[in-house]
Amino acid sequence: MKKLIILLFFINLIYAESFITDMEYGKMLYKNPRGIGCHKCHGLKGEGLVIASYKELNKTSEQKVDFNLTAPRINNLSPQELADGITSKKRSVMPSYFLTKDEIIVIYKYLKQSQK
């Protein structure tokens, strides 16, 4: 009986689609792809956020000027634009994420679903 249960378990694993859906996987990756989550800078639904506010000295006028460091909105991008933004080597503040093509696709699907 024990062997039959184990055999059935492995047969079930072979034919099972997945333990989690694309939406669950996309949400998990969006919130923590490789350390810090996308939502920390781009917002819970990819709407973009102010990351930091600071003052900078204008050397010409000797006045301090307010600046905001903002992460752009990403929930309106095409799949290719999202992939290009994630994999681009030319960045100023965004960290490098080594996501696969499939991981980027499920993040894109999650962002589109979260807009509804």
C-alpha cells in the first residue's frame, strides 16, 4: 500500500501543470525577484513612485533646489519595453536582475492583471 501511494504521488507530479499559477509566480517575482522587490520603487501595481526627495545646490544661483528621484510607471509598457528595461546595461539607479524570459513574461502578466 505504501508503495502504491508513493507511485501515485510521483505520477501526479508528472501530470501536474504547476503548483502555482502564473499570476502567483508573477506576484512573487514582482515582490522579490532577486533580493529587493520591484514594488519598492515601482509601486504595488507598477504605477511608479518617488524613491527619494533631496535638495541640490545650484552653483549658479547658490540656491538649494528640490529634486525627486522617481521610478517610472511600468504597468503601461509592452512586454519588449519591460524586458529591455530589466535587462538594460545602461542604468542609473535600477539594480541588475538576472531574470529569464519566462520570468519577465509572468511579471508582465501580473502587472496587466493587477491593473484590472
